[in-house]
Amino acid sequence: MAYYYGLVDMGSNGIRFSITDLSPKTERILPTIYQDRAAISLYDVQWDNGQAVAIPASIIKQIIQSLQRFKSTCSDYGVEDSHVRIVATEATRQAKNSEEFRKQIQAATGWKVELLPKEVEGMVGAYGVASSYDAVNGLVMDLGGGSTQITWMMTEAGEVKISDKGSISMPYGAAALTRELEVADAKGFKGREAFKSEVIKNLKAAIQDLQIPEKLMQEAKSRGLALYLSGGGFRGWGFVLMSEHPIKPYPIPIINGFHVTKEAFHDTAMVQAAVQHASAETAPDIFRVSARRASQVPAVAFLVSCLAEAFPSINDVYFCQGGVREGMHFSHLDPATRALDPLVTATSPTAPESVTELVNLLFSSSPFPPTSHQKDSATSSSSNKNNCIFSTPLLTAFINALYTHAALPKDLRTGAALRSTTTGYYAGTHGISHQQRALLALLLCERYGGVSALSPSEQDFYGRIVQLLPEGQAWWCMYIGRVANVISNVYPAGVVREKRVEIRARWTQESKGQAVLHVEFTFGEREGGMGVWDEGFQKALRAVEKVGKKKNWVGDGKGYKVEVRVNGKEYGSD
């Protein structure tokens, strides 16, 4: 396949194999065709009784066998040999027999191992983080097994800006810290405190050395900096935080896009207690936290406590899936492609023919003019634009996905739409936040009837998804989703050949000062008047009216009264 690219990431904690589809239409979200992992820690195998040793011959043999299997897999998928790369990081750089190790791999597979310099490794990791959201502005850290990299990042119009010095690499990987803490603890309390002081000092020095831009510094003073985290050590920390989230069980099993406050992130006692509890025989394991990752939690907790003192201005913390695979591929995309909205890109393959016309029609049902809608910025710590459901990318993605589940049996449509961004059709989308997943899921669910149309097994999940939304957004999802259902009844194939309906919305106030949203549907003569509309059409209109009744409001219980008019008459009056 001309657009299939294979990549082997030989990291410190494991070796990852992947095939990515870089077809032009969807390359922004780096669709994964195949992925596998060999649980071989190149860091651990280079230590024996506290002494550094060369990579053992038996381990080299295992790695070569895994690579040969991947070579066969690439052949099965039609990946051209020139489209396969092997990249190695800290553990391979530091290996006593690094050169011989790499020669054996090339002799056995025909693939040359690319040894990434420290600064390049950090830059690749930074691009992986950039791929993980539609906008990134703040500090970026990548925690591997042998080292951690840190830099600042600002993205705009597909351009990724980081420090002129690239990323600063420090020997504070999860596995490396575990070993260093053992040495420090052997010296008693003072040994650990001395090591902590050293780490904090080096972290502060790294921030000074990176020369954070004035724009980010001003942001730090006003509302705090955002911190974006990648690498296995931080992902494990994130999954523990997810398991302890106030929303239980947390509804989105995807680390990318997960957001926590600095208070939750810095709660090292809670995280360590959760891991210790999970280690008990009677306690369930924590999702996506292996025994090895759990064993590294004390070391990560130590680093997090150092970060709390070294970077007191951190406010919001975002977790990223982006690593070497994502960074290598994303760095080679042109800025115009990188600037594409991930959610729009992911839904574009299912878009109906008349996307633009349908998006404009949906906007007309809002009392806000389309020109005021800002581009959705899912992770910008400098604004709350991601909280606004009236963003052009989000509503475009909604229209793109509006007909995806229409052919399913009625028993399944609503539930499948609700799950579409977590375990369903769009779940694999890379580059979107959990809030964006929740918004699109609820919009699609409401398009097919909302909570009342869900099976009992799905209604609890609906309630947990609603809790992920900012204040007042659940009601707008109900309203827009139900208006979209009317539109889909008017244009069942998503094709606008002629104007069949106009929608207008405006605000008024009742005598008590309560805001009322007036929505008027004006249908063309083709529709023949209300007398010939079928039950489904009538039900869709009634659903819009019902969203204005307080007893139907969900989530935080906030909403607005709605009055519906059809062809100049109050709906239901004739």
C-alpha cells in the first residue's frame, strides 16, 4: 500500500511496532492499521546486581525474532520496505554494545537502526504531543524509562514552535529514577532529600534554559501554565488518576485527551494508595496499569512532587498518547495538514454530500450568528473556547457523522451513537479531548432520541458522559441534536437539492425575566403542510419543543424554555 508506513520504536520500557495509514484525506489523525508491542525493557536488561552490563545475546535474539515477525507482517499489509523505519532512544544510546546490537539487527532484517540523539528524541516527542490535540500551548514533558525530556510548545496554523534548544533531556526516566531512589534511600532520609533537591534544582535550571516566551509567561501569571504529558510513566499516572476520578467509573477509556487539575495531579498520596490497594489480592487491577508500571509509581510520584516545587505556576494538566510513532509521522506533515481539525478529519469519510448547506442550516437554529463562532481549541489554557458547542469544527463534525448510524436497527441507533467516540466508529480518533468526545457523542445520541431512547444498560453511561461537559452544555447538546433530527427528516440522504426548510431562532424574555428561545421552521410547499407529515416527522418536532421543559433537562439542570413555530403558527395549535 503506497500510503502505509511501518515504524519500530525501540524504547527503554518496550519495543513498539506499528503500521500507519498516511493517506492524504485522513493523515492528520495518523490512523493506525496495525500495532503490537514486545515487553522487553532494554533499560532493565542492562543492569545485573546493580552493575551496568551489555545487552545480553539472548535478548538480542528475542528482539531480532520480533523484528522478523514484524517484517513478515509488513509484507502481508503491502508496506514497501523503504517505508519501514527502526528508531532507538536512550536505552540503545547508552548500551555498552550499542553498535554491535544495531549491526546484528541490520544483518538479520535489512533495516538500519536510527539512533536518535537526545535533542532529536525530545523534538520527536514534542511533535507527538502536538499531534495529540488541535492546539497545544504550554510546557511539554515526555517521561520514558531512562530519561525525561522537557520543552515549551506553542502551535498555531499547523506550525509547531518549541524552544530553540529543542528539548532538554534529563536522566529521570521512570526506571532510572526507581534505581536512583534505591541508591538514595540506602543513605537514609538525608539521601532522598539531597537527591530531591538536586532534581528540583535541575528542573528549575531546565526551565530557565528553555527561555519560555513572554506570551506563555504572561499566561502563567494570569491563569497558570498548561502541562502536557506523554510517555509510559506519565500515562500510567494518568490511568491511576482516571480510576480515582469523581465520575465513577470514568466513561472514556482513552488516555489521550484526559485532563486533570493540578491539585489532582499533585495528589501523590492518593495515587500511591490506589496502586497499593490494587496490589491487594482482593482488589481489582487498575485498567491499563501493568505490574511493571505499578512498580514505577513511587518513582513517578517522586518526580511529580519535584515538579510541584519546580513549576508552581502549572494549572491544567493534559495527558497525551503521542509518542515516537506519532511524533515521527506528524513532524513530516506539512503545516496545512497539521492545522486540520482532528474531529472534522476523523468524521470526513462519513460526511454527506451537502455538508456546508446542512452546517449552515444548523447554525441558523442558533441565536448566535455563525461569524461569532471561534475555532474550537480543545486544550488552550488561555480560553474556554472548547466549552462552546457553537464552534464550526464541532458542528461540522456532527453533520459529518449525522447519518453514520441511520441504517442500524432502531434498537441500536441511539446507543451506538452514544458510544461512537469511546468504543465505537470514531473511538480511534487521535488528537481530540475527552470533552470533544463527550460533546459529539451526546449530539449524536440526541439526534436519535436521547436518553429516553436508550436501553437501560446505556442510561447510566449517558449520565456519566453528561458529567464531563462544562456547565450548561448538556442542554445545548439536547437542543442542537434534536434540531438536527428534524433536518435529517427533511433531508434523509444528506443531499440538499432544493431549499425545503428554513430555520430561525431568536431570544425573548418573559415577564419574570426568564429567557425564551423561539425557533421557527418554515417548510416549502413540497412538504405539503402538517396534515401529511408522518409520525416520525411529528415526533422530531415535538422533541425540539420538549427540550424546553424543565423536567427534561439533564446534567446540571440548566436550560431554557423553547417555543416552536411551524410555518408561522405555534406548533400544536393546528
